[in-house]
Amino acid sequence: MSRALCGFGLLACLWGCAGGVRLSRESLADPLMRFDPPPQLRGPSEPRIAPDAIIAPNTVTSRIVVAAETGADVAGTSTESSLRAAVEVLSGIALEAGYGVASDRHIEHRLDGFFGPLTVERLLHGPDAAVVLDDGTSLLRLGYRFRTAWDGQTHEPSILARTLILGRDTVLEVGYARQLRSLVIPAERLPADLPLSEDVRVDRFSASLEQGFTPGINLRLDLVAAIEEGFLASPYRKVTLWSQHDPALPAVGVPRSEPENHPGARHRLEGLLRVRKTVGVRGVFEAGAGYGRDNWRVEHESLMLGFQLRLFERLVARLSGGAWHQTRASFYRNDYPDGPPGAYWSADRHLASYLAWWAESGVRVLWLAEDRRLLGLFRHFSLDVGFCFQKTHFDWEGIGSPNGFSGWNGVAGPTRTSFAGGQIFVGSLAFEGGF
């Protein structure tokens, strides 16, 4: 809570120092000063993929993201691709439509300690649609997304509202999305050999404030809250309770393996404060800090730095990096020699304590039609190429820490082994064309 209050204090201080002076319209409208959409609620141990942004009318966009997590204990690959278009049907009214495809393949360990690996593959696809009302200063977007896969379907209606207060150079944005997912998995795909039929519900609320200051400063505060309910554990993992891996510890119970058991509700809150500052006439520097927590006692803090430079009139290069720290969930243990601390237990590395860092680079090129349309279709066309490397340290507190994530060299131990994973490579390619 103290970290959140410090962020609000900084925002109030900057607001007061502005003294009501308006930032020039040219500086505020510079694309380099605009921020990415509100962050997603997931940490760096999962691929960093930016959420879809609202696209301008009479525009088509496409994006493909490929991620690979190396290491014998995970060997994961994933792809996400989408094609979207927006058309203005009446003045101030646009329709969006698109289709998305995502695939994922990774190793899931049926039993904690890295035994009984199971390869899980999933292909997810479906359409998107939205209606956008925009009068130039205020915007309202009503959207719907449908995805289907072999293990169930996902429905996601959403609403987003944004307004620009010209007198203060302020942008306010609020949004809500509800995700309804069904899980139907046959017994032959599960380690417990019992079929699964469960539901997952996620309500996501977001609020953002973007404020321009002179000379050449733009600040954004994002707040995201989520309520997750339903089946929140993995159906593929089992956890050893009253384990006897370490012979130096006295046996306090009979070891047994049970399916992973998480609470049926999770309430999450996250805040991110970012500032962008012009550097000369071609560069923009960005810095940010974030904090989040939930009712599972998982807390995280993050820091990031970035720089963008307009090398030529139509080419922009970017570099950024950051660090992330997370504490473990209250019911998570690297091992359970004394049994569970309560009614829940987990072998999910995303609920462990870890340190992580990431580095990202990219370039964006813009072409403008002069005498004739580009490719016979587009008045303008942009191409964006990006690359990101992420590294997560699950044993930063020591390989034997109950807060981290590590395994054993055998079913009965007795030697700890590090998790062979945590390095993620992400590449992205996106284009946008206006017609």
C-alpha cells in the first residue's frame, strides 16, 4: 500500500508543478509520446505480448508473435497471430472485425520434482468484432471475442470509454472485460485419469489517466483490477504432500500425491506509473514503476526504462529493459515435507518467488503514398519488427529455499536440481495499412 501511495504522491506533485500550463499540441500529438495500452496481468515468466490496441477507421492490421522458452524442463513454443480491419460506415461510427489464432506447446510435469513430463498442445482460434463511436474527443468501443480449442470455448465481451480534456491536455480511459471460459478435458489427457468439466470467470477492470506537461513531458497512470473465479489450478499437475525427499528431516506423515488444489477465487490489483520525456527533437526517454498484489499474498514490484529515437523521417528505433520481483503465494511451497500449510497446495512456478529481467528492441518504418496508393491499396503503410529476451531466476533465494522453484534428482531425492527453463525469446512482426 505504501508503494501505491508513493505513486499517487508523485502524480499529485507533478500535477501541481505543471501550474496549469498547457503542453503544445504538436508535442502531445507526437506518436513517440503516446503510451502502449494498459498492461496485462501476467509476469515476465510468460511471454511479453502487448494487448490489441484500438485501430483507426479504414485501417487493416496484422500481427504475428513467436515465443520459445528454452530448457529441457519446459521446451515450450507459442505463436499468436491476428488480422483485423476497421471501416467507417457513418460519420463517427466504425465497425471492427478480425480473426485470431494462437498455438501453444510445452512440457507440463505431472508430478512436482520434474517427474512424469507430459507434452501439452493447444490450438486456439476465433473471430473478433467491435463497434466504435468516436466524435474526435470522446470514444466508446463495444467489443466481443470468441475463441475455441479442443479443451473448451472462451467468450469475452468488453467495453472501453476514452475522452480527451483539451483544456488540461488530459486523457481519461476506463474499461471492463468479462471472460467466460469452459474447460472440458477427457480422462486420457489427465494424470489423475478423471475427466474434467469446469468453468473459469475473469472480470477485468481498468482505469488510466494520461497527462501532458511542459516542456515535453507526458505521464500515464494505469490501474488494473481482476476478479478470477472457478477452476484456477492446472489439471495436469500433481503435488507430493508429506514428502520425504530429504533424509535429514524426520518423517511426519505418509507421502501421497494429490491433484494441484488452488482457491476458487483470486482478487488482483496492479498499478503502473510511467513518464515520457522528449530528448532533443528526435528522441523520447521513458521510465516506469509498478506494484501489484492479490489475496493469495502474491506481491510484485517492477521497474522499466526505455528510449525511442527517430533516425530518419520515417524510421523509429527503440530499446527498453526492466526488472521484476515477485513473492510466493501463501500456500505455495517448493516442497511439502510437513504437509500443506492449509487447505491448498501448488506446484505452479508462476506462484513461486523469483527475480526476472527483460530486454527489448525494435524498429518501425512508415511509408506514405504520394502520387499513387502503395501496392495499389494503401495511403500509408507501416512495418514493425521487435525482439525480446526474458530471464527468470527461480532459485535466487537459494536452490533449497521453500519460496523458490526447483526439483529433485530422483523420486526419493535426495539432491536438489535447478529448474532448466526461464529463458524466453520473443519475436514479433506487425503491419498496419490505411486505405
